[in-house]
Amino acid sequence: MDSASGHLDASAFLQIWRMFDSRDRGYIEGKELDNFIGHVTKKLGKNDKLMEEKLKRLRTSSTDGHLHIQEMATIMLPEEENFLLLFRRETPLDNSVEFMRIWRRYDADSSGFISAVELKSFLQDLFQQHNKRITPEKLEHYTDTMMKMFGKNQDGRLDLNDLARILSLKENFLLKFEMDTCNQKDRKRDFEKIFAHYDVSKTGALEGPEVDGFVKDMMELVKPNLTGADLDRFKQALLSHCDVNGDGIIQKNELALCLGLKLTP
């Protein structure tokens, strides 16, 4: 908190938000919301009546009973820090393929982590996409702020899970399916849906970030805290098992055979 102004900064806001949005859904509701408003009002002090009124109005104006992080951030943070929270919920990713495309692009040295330099490049591109100009000094400040806000290990780098929180990656697609079902008909039906989800290019094969996205979601079912090194290792294991001709591409029938399915024409 900025004691001089009595307002929260982005790091303090996010820390408090996570106390109430424990599942990182990006919104809070019901008693959680009442408790959040009460906690923030107490933090800000009795003198900030304007902020207290804004919070109450925001509470009563919700049509679905949910209040999202960007709505709270809009009234509680300065514009420059507000943006850092807002963008993570504006365009949530619904497919790990696009997430992995971004990961591969900014993990430029393939270290399995996003360093401060790589994060700075990511933020610079982000501001350009939003047609916002930014000074080198502000970019440095934002990079440092993001590292403090989202780097859970506080080691000056981001892992896969950190970036997933920043980009608001949606729930693992594979959680929708019973992967161990014995019914062959159901397994084939589910396989078709799964393959179509990761075959973003619609070529009938998985390659590049499509393989990455599938591997990430598959392995997170058994290892939630997946690292970049884990992902690369699992990817190579999958390719060595499924990629018959060694071209780095997994054909639909190759993946089906790896999963114990035989597709009929």
C-alpha cells in the first residue's frame, strides 16, 4: 500500500485479491465479495469514504453476482498499474496451443523460464499491440512490477504456471474427459474432440505449438506444477513413441495408436 496516498498499489491489490479469489477464477462473489470489500475498506482507513462508496456501488451494480478483477482494479488502482492487471483478463486464452506459441516465442533462449529481459520484450510487444507508447523507464518499472506480482518463487524469472496466470489461461481442456474410460465408442468420440481442439491449423496432424499444447495439458493431469524442462522432456518422449517417421509431426492415426485406439475409415 502507498501510505502517502492511502491507496493500494498493484502488488498489494493482487496480494489481497488472491486471499479471496483462492481458485484464481478472476472473479469473486457472495460472502467472498463482502469480505473482500470489508477487508479493503479497513486497509484504506476510515478517511477514504469516496473509495468505500465506489466499492458499495460496484457491489450493488453487478448483474450476475460476480465482480471481476478488472472491475475492482479500475476503481482502485492508478491507470499505469491498472493496465498490468487488466490485460490478463481482457483476452483469456482458451487453448494451450496459443499459450505455448507465446511461451516459445518469449523463452527465446529455451531455458524453460521467462527471464526479466524476455518479460520486458513481451510487455513491449503488448503495449504496441494496444497502441500505447511507453518510455524505457516505465517499461523497466512494469517489468519489475510484473516479476514481483506473478513470479511466485521470487527468483527473477517466470515459469509455465506464472505465465499461465498472467495470460489467464482457461482450465485444462482435458479435464472434461474421462481419459481412462473402457468404452471404446466413448474413447473414440472423445479422441475426435480432443484432436480437433489441438489441431488448430486443421491439417489432420499436430506440430510445433500444437504438440506442445497437447503435451502440456496431458502431463498437467498428473504433474500440476509442470516446468519448461519437464514439458520438453515429456514432449521428446511422446515424439519418440508416436512420431513414426521422425519428422516432428504427430499424425492423427499415430496419436490414436499411441493411445490404444484404432480409427476406422
